[in-house]
Amino acid sequence: MTLRARWTIAAVVAAGLAAGAVELAVDDSATDALLALLAGLIAGATGALGVSLLPLADRRGLVVGAVFVAAGVLSWTYTDTGIVVWTLLLLSGLLFLYWTRSYWTRPALPLRLGVAWLGVAYWVLGVLGALLVLKADIALQRLLYAGYFGLVVLVVVAFAGARFSLGIAVSFVLGLAVLLLAGSGNLFTSPHVVPDTPWGTGFEYRFWGMRRLLYHPNAMALVSVLAAIRIGADRTPAWWQRSGVVALAALILCVSDSRTGFLVLLVAAAAYVFVSRTEAVVPAVALVAVLIVNGPSFIVKERYGGDAGMSSGRVETWRQVAADWRADSVAEKLLGNTRDARATVYRASSGPDIKLTVDNAPIAALRKAGVMGVLTFVVGVALLLWNLWRRRAHAPPWLLVLLPAALVSTVTNEWLLGGTGSTLWLLLLSGEAALLTGRREALPAQERSAQD
């Protein structure tokens, strides 16, 4: 056994013992302490898995991926304190400005990226809509969002490649390790810690993290599945690394009880059959394990009661969007609703304290940027499909596997649109940008052998 392996095992054991000791001190329950110790060991092993992938990753990809995960975590932890997320966006935005300082005068490749249209165009249209109805404060906020995500596009275009996209995925793994360790005291016990807001009410059966570090279960499930797709469908990492991230995704799907995450992994696994029927067995086994642990009924569970149905109220939200659109001014019909900067939805049945997301990408495009938003969404998807079709012979397997899963997810989520925590948008953007710039999506043979 190498010295590195010994130190890794020691670190994993230390994480487990620390988690168990903290839980014993807080809860004074030997059973809960043992469960926390197990959770700590899993968190330590997840961290070790992420660290083992660092030599393959670009540090800028790591940073960008970490910023998006952190923005999502802060958004859910400090739901009513926007300054926290805005501070992160400001600091990271300054860093992105520095990174892209030599790219401002170069040709506008971002206009050829379908995912860039999906993530930025609706913010620009929303600025125009807010100005036309004389809501300068909302226009300013949307302009800041547009500028920020435009910077993200520039960073991705400047550095996209195999190492960059892998760095994004590795940051997801390390982020999950932090959440698992922080929430080790309630990972395997019930009830789970949830936000002290209407969003958390009734969802104590789903893992969110810990009191000061919360992440929506669906978002957590998504980043685990994205890491499984990006790393699991890449033959550069070792087999145990690839299998490890798929196993991690299965664990997160079990504790988060996420149907949307399960759907993304299901579609990706089906697409992976066309890449390698043998290797597709691994995600298939993960899906079966999730069904056994959660029970098949979790797929059709009515989370908010019979009134909300299996869609968890999504259908009612879409109806509200349609009703609001009919009542909007002409400017808002064309360029988006201006209720607030993110064009959230108010539905009487959900209560006055809930700012609902649309949870459907095309309908969200209508809400955020009106009819013009829907048109730009269609343009973005068409560009994305065209770019991948023309270069399909050079596209990495993970990107071909991710694309159908991403498109299917638009039915129940806004993950394909750019926003704080839009991890799916970020990873897909990095793949498309690398494809258009012609950068390698595989490491040289000598670098691969150095990692073995």
C-alpha cells in the first residue's frame, strides 16, 4: 500500500470519527452517532474520490463549477437575504473579468453557441421589457444578471476543453462531499433538517444538508447525476473513479428522493446504451438500486397532496403563467413579466411567501422574456442541435449522452436556462464550446498513462 493510499484512508476514517463524535455530543445517542459515523465515512470517501480526479481537472473549471454550486447553496440557505448571493456573484464576476481581459476584442463566438442563447438572451430581453414599463430597478438587476452570465460564457469559451468540463464535474463531487459531511448527523436519520421557510415545510423526509448549508434536493440530485454523466462516460479516469461517481449519484438520488434527477439519469443511461451496452450496465444498476430503496411509488407520489397532483403543482403554475401573460401589458407579452427580476410566479394556493419558479424551460422563457423569449429559446435549442449534429463525429460520448437528458429535463425544470445554480446549463455550455473551438476532449495518451 502506497503512502498516499494510507493517508487517504486515514483522512476518510478521521472524517467518519469526527462526524460520529459531533453527533454523539449533540444528540447523546449511540445509534445516531454510528449512523453519523457511516455518513462521515461516505463523505470522506466522496472527498477522496474528488481529490483523486484533481490531476485531470482544470483549476478554472473547478472554480466556475464551485461558484455555481455555492450560489445554489447560498440561495437556499439565505432565501430572504439576497445580498449574500449577490456578494458571491460580484466577487466571482471580478475574477471572471480578470480571466477574460484578453478576450474582449476577439470574434463573437458566443453568438454561435446555442447554450449561450439559452442562458443570456432572455436576460437581455427582460431588461428591455422592464425599461418599457418604467421599472428601472428590475431592469438594472436583470442587466447585472445578463452581464454576469455573459462573463461566464466568455470564460467557458476562453478555456473550454476536456480539463475544464472535467473540472466542473469534479467541483460537483467535492461540493457533495462537503454537504454530506456537514449533514452527516441527519443523512440517515429522520426527520431531516430543512429550511425554516414554506419551502421546507413537509419535506423533512428529503436530505437538504445542515442548518447553515442547505441545497434543494432536486438541485443536489442534479449535480450528482451531472458528475456521473461527465466522469462516468469518459474513459480517461480509472474504472473505479467512473463507477464511484455513479454510485454517489445513486446515493444522492436515494436520500434526496428526487424524481427529476432520476429522470435525467434514466434518459442518460438509455442514451449510453448506444455508446457502450456493456458500460451502460453500471447506471442501470444504479437506477434499480434507487427504485429498490425509494420504492417505485416515489415516482408517482403526490408531494403536495391531491390538489397539486403528481406534478407537484407545476401544472397549476403553468396555468398561472398563462393567466398572467393574458393580463400583462403588450410590452410584457413581448418581452416578459416584470413582477420581479427573476419573473417568479405567485399562486394563491401556495401562499404569499412563496416565489415559485416555472419548472418548465419553454414556459419559463415565456415568463421571463415573453414571446421573444420563446423565439430565442427555439433558436438556442436549434443552434445547439445543429452544432452537435455537424460535429457529432468529434463529440465526446458524455456530451452526446447529456444532450437528450437535458432536453427531456426541460419538461419539468428550468435547468437549461442560465441562472444562479444552473449547473446543467454550465456543463452543457462547456461541452458545446469545446466542440466549436475544436479543442481536444480527451487527454493525450502520455498524460493518461501518467495517471494510471
